[in-house]
Amino acid sequence: MATILIIEDDDVIAEFMGAVLAKEKHTIHLAHSALEGLSTFRMWSIDLILLDLGLPDQDGIEVLKKIRETSSVPIIIISARDHENNKVEALDLGADDYITKPFGTPELLARIRTALRHAVSNAGSQTEIKKIINGELCIDIEHHTVSKQGKEIHLTPNEYKIIQVLGENIGKVLTHTYISQKVWGPYSNESQTLRVNMSNIRKKIEDNPVEPEFIMTEIGIGYRMLEK
Ligand code: CA
């Protein structure tokens, strides 16, 4: 159960989300504009924000920037299909995930669960994680190895790093830029190399690389490791 702030000017969508989340026993605050959203955020202790990018008074991106100045509260972007670039910008500015309209209840709830879980695990990250187990896949962070069904998969160092970054963020979309900077350093933009590496990774870890089960492509945005 969490306290969730919905910043969305479309009443139909806001009320749909509010009803779905109230049914899950979350506490809901609704705001219909950027300014109302920011003042509501300051007034209550909020665990997660659902943020529309197209708000009447200000761009949702501005709300995101203001909140990120002081808070790492999980923020999920609610975006329209024609705002692809905004989505990437929002993710690179520190949004945790996005969901594209129109979306269904299971998708919304899954995104919220993932974002809340990452918030909790970041808060308690003093204990170092040594292994990430995701279904048949095991990422051994101590030894920098990956195995599937107990059999070690031979990866190049960069392929390993890519899997580790995705594994540490299971369920969450990561942009090309984010992954690139984690693997190749802070100023790099190796989208093309990343694509080549991903194709090789899929040949190694997926039963059928054309229909991946572990790592999904988010077209124009990045990749997401699915939770098994
Ligand atoms: Ca809107």
C-alpha cells in the first residue's frame, strides 16, 4: 500500500487510474495541473508519482525536474504515443519508467509494483547484492559471470556489463543513453554498439533470439529485462 500522486489533466484517465489504485488499497491524491501537482507533492508524504507530460500550465518535464531537485521518489511518466522524444528525455532526467496511453490495469499495476520495489531496494542498498536470479538466468555479480539453467554463458566483458545493468533494474526500462553510459563511461553514446552487443547477448541467452523472453526492446527508447 502506497500513497500515490496522480498528476493528469485528463479526467477520464485520472479517474480510471484513481479507481484502479484505490481498489488496490493505495491512497490517492489527484492533481490536474503542474502547479497543483507540485503543491500537493509538498503537502503530503508521497511514495510514487504518476505524471502526465502534457499538462495545461507547464510541461510535465518541468515538474519532473523540480521534483528531482529535492526528491528521488519514483516517477512513472504517463505519455501519449506521439511524445516519443519526451519520453526518452524524461527517463534520462530521472523518471523511473513510462506507460503509454491507452494502457490496461495489469500494465499499470506492474509498472507501479516495479517502481515501488526499486525504491525500497535503493533505500536499503547498504547490503551488497552478490547474485541476481531471474528465472533460469543467474547473474553472479561477484564473479562477473552469467549462467542459464546452471550452465555458464560465455560473454564478452561489455556483454556482461549490459546484462548486469539490466539485471539490477529488473522490470524497469533503461534508455540507450543510460545503458551506454553505465557500460562505456559517462559521456559515451554507443547506441549502435549497444544494438550489436544486444543481438549477440540474445543469441547467447535466449532460446529464440527473435522472440526474446528475458530482454525486451522498447522501440526508440531502450531495453527492459522482464521479471521471470
Ligand atoms: Ca494531458
